[in-house]
Amino acid sequence: MNARRRTVLAAGAAGAAALATGCGSSDGDGGDDASPTPSAPGDATGGAELARTGDIPVGGGTIFKERKIVVTQPTEGDFKAFSAVCTHASCLVSTVSDGTINCPCHGSKFSITDAAVEAGPATRPLPAEQISVSGGAIRLG
């Protein structure tokens, strides 16, 4: 019986070691799989064009659902970008109107100027996103 226990324990230890090794490898693979997510490094270095400045209404904004970003133009020539993911329940905001970015899930509203909460239930502003504006193009990064 003792020999049987040792065999079971040894097999269990070997399995745990293999699992730990596998997890370590998948972390490395996870980084490689995150290659599709290198839109973050791509955003920082290159800057994919989101829109032309004329596409963003003054006093309003445009939501880029696929990028989960909202770009606003509170006053002429002043462009801002924020996450389009509501800080309350992680829904995507759906509209920009009357000076606010609006979430359809529970009615939160955020200022187009600084993404501050104008109406809850959200209690935190939308995080700012980096954009650059040059030659009539609005780019990430």
C-alpha cells in the first residue's frame, strides 16, 4: 500500500510539474497571441487614422465601436478621445448628443469635454485615449 501511495503521489507531482510548465509556456504564447492586440503598440508608434477632422461634428462626437473609442470636438478644432466603454457596467456608449456621451444600458452620461460624469449611475469618467491631429487626419497615438 505504501508503494501504491508513492506511485500516486509521484504521478501527481509529475502532473503538477507538467501543468506548471504548460502554464508558463502559455503565458509566453499568450504574449504571442496578444499580437493581434498589438494595436496598442501599433497605436503608440504608428497611429491608424480614425477619421478626418470634418467627420467629427463641433459640439458632438463620433463613436468608433470597433476600436471602442469615442472622439469628440467640444469646440472647433479641439479634439478629444475617450474610451467608449462605460465605467459603470462596461457597456459601449451608443450616442453623442447635447454635449454628452451617452450609455444605453443604464443612462450614464459623460461630458464631451473631459468625459466627466454628467449623470449616473457611473461614478468615474471615461478614460482618455491618445490621439493626434495633423493635416485633417485624426490618428490613434
